[in-house]
Amino acid sequence: MAEQRILDIADHLLLIEHELRSQGWWSDQPPSAEALASVVPFAVDSMSFELWLQWIFLPRMKLILEHGQPLPSASGILVMAETVFVDRPEQSRVLRRLLAEFDQVISRSA
């Protein structure tokens, strides 16, 4: 069961990355070291949500999976996505669905 959950999470991370790329929200230029060092939730003080997903969220989740670290027991990433994409509901529809599914997978008991 736990192994399937890890595979589901890994699949969702790849799907989220794919959707960011397909929407043109993927950046080849990393944020500054200062921006990446933000301690504010979702780094809203230093980068867009899309950059946060690419440069902070995805790498951290991949490291957790690769190193067998404990998974978070909950995720509220969809709430942030709905706030950020309120003016782009159709463009962000697939990404928001993927983030909702991620929230569900991460909150499943291991």
C-alpha cells in the first residue's frame, strides 16, 4: 500500500511538471538564491506560484521520495492554486485538478 502511494505521488509530480511545461509556465531561469531562500509560505514574497511549484515544491517532493523520507501527512496546495488562478480558471483547470489529486494522494494514510 505504501509503495503504491509513493508511485502515485511520483506520477503526480511528473504530471504537474508536464502541465507546467505545456502551459508555458516552466522557466529555464532559476529564481535568485534569495528568492529560493524565502521562508514565507509558497514563497509568495519572492516568486510566482508557478515558479514555486517548479523550483521548490517539485524538487523537495522528489528528494523526499528518492531518500525515503517521511511523506507529509497533508497538503493544502489546491487552496493556494485556486487563489492564484482565480483569474485563469480555464487555463489552470488541468493543473488545479492535478494538484487536487495530489492533495488526496498525500493525505491517504500510509
